[in-house]
Amino acid sequence: MLAQKMERISWTLFLLALFVPEGGAQDFGQTQFICTSVPKDMDLCAATMQNSGPAEDLKTTVMQLRETVLQQKETIMNQKETIRELTSKLNRCESQSAPEPGTGGRRKEQGKNTMGDVSRGASDTLAQLGQTLATLKQRLENLEQYSRSNGTTQANSLKDLLQNKIDDMEKQVLSRVNTLEGGKPGQKNDTDQRNRVESTLTTLHHRITDLEKGTKGNKLQDKFQLTFPLRTNYMYAKVKRSLPEMYAFTLCLWIKSNASPGVGTPFSYAVPGQANELVLIEWGNNPMEILINDKVAKLPFLINDGKWHHMCITWTTRDGMWEAFQDGVLRGSGENLAPYHPIKPHGVLVLGQEQDTLGGGFDATQAFVGELANFNIWDKKLSSSEIYSLATCNSRAPSGNVLSWAEGNIDVFGGATKWTFEPCRQPN
């Protein structure tokens, strides 16, 4: 009798094991027990098979249940992994939004933005791209007026060709707007379209510049400005020559911007082994800084009011002494900025972007937005009177003996443009 009871208990446990999936007890919601009478002398397994249908059907049902549970477990694990990845990315973004200790918030190696200003919406970015196209169109209209007054057939034909290219660009911008309104594009398509826009803008600029040279002679010379209308990691200008070794310098430029937060990086000079050999940057909510050999000094400049300002910075390697002038007036000074470290030669000088590698590694969030002109560098410290002459456009103001502002010394890329500029005649 005891043996029969033990046999029934064993078969009951066997059947329960078939219906309980791996991983322990599961919650199946509301359940109910069904009691079935079995003759005393009948085999329990045979009776269960008889009441439950064919054995093969029962086996199939059990396997389907087990497979369903395993699929649910796999789905849950995948969802957990996705949540962990998203949480990790969010934490990285939050950590990058705060300045790194000891760097003034100037470097941002991971999570680089490649598609424009993260603080701006897609519509704002496209609107600024439209402004770039409008600038190119205005230049073409000026050329058209010149050709009409001078009867230049060649200028007319080039004007028509460039006008067609600008029309194509406007169609691409419109297509981009429609794509954004319809949903987020794929990363590959988005990158391809950005590269096409960059290439077309650069080609347009070079063709228009060549046309302007042909109709106006060498009129630009040093009377030109560079315009960077939006934050990207591909719009910049590059100085054709490197800097020599310098134990002192003065650098001056005209600058105009209303970008916020931070105007970005007006220029950066990188050498092999040191990307921050000489950098001027205003990033995020930090004040403007100058970096020499990755050492930092905070500058007392306030320039993001949408008006033209003249800036000069002097530095000597002896004791790392520096001075900062805005609009011809001394605004601040200090010492111990990379003392006894000469500026190294054989580097790359870029306008409008901060370099994380030699000649590249651009980050859109650190890009300069605005206009700059008359960027000159001397290998000595200029006097206060010389700097004042520069700020007031005195005809006797010196030009840089290391780098002088000349149209032939600078190449532009990615949609940055050159345009006629005379600093003391520009309305603010």
C-alpha cells in the first residue's frame, strides 16, 4: 500500500516537473485546479494520458510552453541590456556636459557631436545653412551687376553655372527639411548628405572667389573677413604656413559673434605630440581662455554681443607674462603661463575649430560661430601704443611679421566664406 502511494507521488512530481519551466516558479496569473478520479488499480501515467489526449499532443504542448517561456526570458534579458546601454550613454553625456577638473571644460574627447550645434534644433541649423546660401547668392548678384556694367560675357556664363548649383543646394536643404519632418534619417544617409553639402559649399565658395578675383583683380588682399555661420565639425579655415619657434608673441584679430553659450574656438595651433600648443577658446559657460602647451589663463574678454571687437594678447616665455587688450585697452594681465616653454614650430594653424589631433579631431560643440578678420601674429611683444594703433585702424599700424592677414595665406573648407571687410568702416 505504501509502495503504491509512493509510486503515485513520484508520477505526480514527474508531471509537475514537465509543466514548470526552468528558472523556478512562474506567475501565470489566475489558475484553477482540476481534479480527475482515477481507478485504484489503473496506472497513473496511463490515466493522465487518457484524460489529456494523445501523448504526442501533450508533449508538443509542453515543449511549446517551455519555448515560449524561454523566448520571454531572452526578450527580458535583451531589454535589460538595452536599458543598461542607454543608462551608460546618458551618464556619459551628463559627465561631458560638466567641465573636466583642471581643464576649464575645454576638452571633450568622447561623444563628439558631428552634425552641428547640439543646443540648436534642426530647423535652426537648416535656417543658418540657408543664410550661407543666401550670402553666396548675394555675391553672385554683385558679380552679375559688375558683368552688366562691364559687358563681361565670361562672367555671365559663370554666374549662370553657379546659380544652378545654388539652386541644387536649396533643393537639398528642402529635401533635408522634409526628411526631418517625416522622421529621423539613418546615420549613413545623414552622413552622406552632410558630406555632399560640405563638398558643394566648398566648391561654390572657391568658384565664386575665383570669379571675384577675375572681375575685381586682387581687391580682397587683406581687406576680407572669414564667416562661420553655424557650428559643425567640418567648417574651418587653414593657414597655409606653420609658425616658427617663438619665445614671445603678440596676436591680434577682429572678431564678431553673438553665439551662446561660448563663441567657440577662433583659432588653434597644434604640433606633433601637443594638440593644445596655442589655442584661444570660449567653450560652454566658461570665460575665454588662452592655452599654451595645455596650460591655461582665463582672459577678461566680453565679446559675444554681436559687435565687432579688436583683441590682442601678448606673451613672453620669461616668467610666462601675458597681457590682454580689448578694443585697444588693457583689460588684464598675469604671469606663470607656460613659463620658459617656447612655442614649437612645424604645426598646423586652424581658424574656427579646436584640434584634438594634428590638423583634425574637430568637435562641433567647440567650433567658432561668427566672423573674424585681420588675424596677425608677431614674434615679439608689441607696445600698448602699437596695439592701440591697430584697434583704431591707424594707417601706421604694423602687420604681423610671422603671419600677416592676406587672402592668399588662408584656405577655407566646409562652407566657411571670405568676404570684403574693412574693420573701422563696418557698422556694428
